[in-house]
Amino acid sequence: MSFKLAAAELGVTPTAISHQIKLLERHCGKPLFRRRPRPLALTWAGEQLFPVIRDGIESFGEALTTVRTGGASGRLRITATNAFAARWLVPRLPRWREMHPRLRLDIVGTDAVLDLKSGEVDVAIRYAVKPPADGIATELIRDTFHIVASPRLLGSGRRMLSPAELARLPLIEAEWPPTDPHAPNWRQWQRAARARHKSVPDLSALASLSFREELHAIEAAVAGQGVAICSDVLIAPELASGVLVPISRITLPGYGFYIVHRDGHPKIASIKAFIAWIRSGQRGT
């Protein structure tokens, strides 16, 4: 959105850039930019042309670099939930750099759904009940939610606890969207527990700590501040080391982590390399 900056990048004058744009507009028969009032903006015709040209240039660039270097290179912009990015993806990145040193990853941790079609990101790792419909989806892994606590909270008598015994401990809640009927929270867990136990307290009303971020709920459980319902995918290291231990045999089904990208993406070679790597690392670091 700057003729001056475009000229500097290409090593020509702003006048030369302006002349080329005018030739292109003459060929299209429509203006591509709104020049006044400032700032510079694309017209409807410019908006139609821009993503096609952008993808074409990226595709050319990726293909040439792949041929020159003999492997995947360039940059991929990846989005994932904050919890998955921090607890699953980031610990595995050193292995990625060893295997693909020339392919840079930009990680965008957010619980918002970023738009793949607009090119906002190249690959999304979505957490959903079923495969997302906004691109080509590959299931990476599914999780299960366990009732867990730190041994520091439980003391020496480590064993499975009844719902009544759980009610005597501080309970930690991670917030889920109120419109989600499958949310693995205390209310959902007590429904499952009532199918096995005659008497189950209203545990959802007893939670003494509530966190909007799932990451914070996990950290509070690790610190021994209470009992939490956690994804086995996100707390796998803590379960393996005994930092957190399951204290109920009643579990809740989780969702799937799906790798999604748009069809016909110009960086498909790099995306395939990323998908192959992430799937190979789903059982280890």
C-alpha cells in the first residue's frame, strides 16, 4: 500500500511503479487503487486481483527455492490454540529446526478462528468435535479428560477418590463456551458420575478457582492448588513424570486436533512437510 516502499523493494523509482500500475489498469479496464483520499486502498477490482497474484508469486518463489536448495524452505504461518501451542507444539520445535532448518515457522497462539481462505495463516490446528469445513482437514490426535491433582495436594495416600471425597478438595474449573454442550467441565463430569454412583454432590457449584485460560488451570493443578479436569494430550509430560496423577476412573471424551489448510495452497510442498513432521511427533518430543 505504498508506491514508495514498493519502489525501494524492487530497486526502481516510484514513477516507474506508478507507470507499471497504470499499464496494468489499462489492460484490466478498471482502476486497481483508490488514490484519494489517503491512505492508498484497493478497489473492488484490485481486491479480486491481489490474492491471485500474491499466491502465484508465492508459488513461483517456493518452487524455485525448493529446486535450488533441494528441500522445503521459506516460511509457514501456523495458528493453534494457546494451550496446544504452549504445551504440545513449542516443546517439539527443536526437532523441527533440526529436520527443516530452512523452513521458518511463525506460530500464532490464539483461541480465535483465523481465516485460511484470506491467507491470514497458512495452516490451522483446530480443536473441534468433527473435521472443520473451512479447508482440507487431517486429524492429528484426540484427547480424553481426566480428573487429576498434584501428589502434594493428596498426601501419601494416593488412590482413586469418590465424588464425595472430591467434594472435600478445592476444585479448579477451566471456562468453556456456554454454548458448547460437550464441554468437559465439572457439570458434565458429575452427569457421568451419577451413572455410576448413587450420590454425587453438585461439584460444579463447589469450584473455588475458575480460569478463562486452560493453561492457567493446568498450572494451578501442578502447583497443588486444587483438582482439575485436564486433557491427557496437554498434560502428558506431567502424567508421565507423576507431577499430576489421575484420581478417578471416570473420564470425559475430548475433541480432535485437526491440521487444516486451504485447497490449492501455493505452499503445499512446505505444508506437506509440516504435516508429515507433526504427525510423526504425536507420540513423542
